[in-house]
Amino acid sequence: MNDAVLQALREIARDVLSPREEPTVAERILEQMGGAGVLRAMTGAKVLIASPRGLTFRFRGSRRFNCCGITLQPDDTYTMVLHKLGRCCEIRRELQVDDIYADQLRLMFTAHTGLALTL
């Protein structure tokens, strides 16, 4: 067999046989918020952007805010930054909430936006 073909087969086998990586921070935040489907259905979330330390998304339905950024801090708490973005992406209003534990993410989001993440 050709060396290139053997190399490609080794890479495929390594990918298939290697254990699954740990979920990223953004995936964990999505889980804690109820999942991507729930977030999209309940808030009209669109543009979900994952970063190495967090997740940012735009949503509809709240008069107060329309963009949310959640970042994992080194002490295993989260910081939630809510924005009201106007046209041309100028920031009209901003609120930062620090030291949020994982089980409080939904509650804080609901308290500040008025949007429920559960039925």
C-alpha cells in the first residue's frame, strides 16, 4: 500500500479509537442553560458563539437585553454580561453579574431578562 494511504488509515483509526474529549466550556454552559434547543425555543436565541472560556448568544423577547455572554472564571463561578445592542451594534445598556454558580445560571438569566428557560 501507498504510504499516504497507510497514514490516512492510521489517522482515521486514531480518531475512532481515541476516547471522547471532555465537553468544552461552551457545551457545559449550554447544558446548564437547558440545552441549545431549549435556549432557541424559549428565547429565540440565534448566533451562538463559543469561546475558550465561555458562550455568547443573541436572543429576542426581552425589552431590557438582547445579548448575553457567560464566562467561566478560575474559581469555578460564572460571570454573566447582558447587553442591549442597538442597530449597528452600539451598546445601549449593560449589566454584569459576577460569582454565579452553575445551578444559578437559569435563575439569573430569567431574573434579569424576564425570559423563562423552562415551561
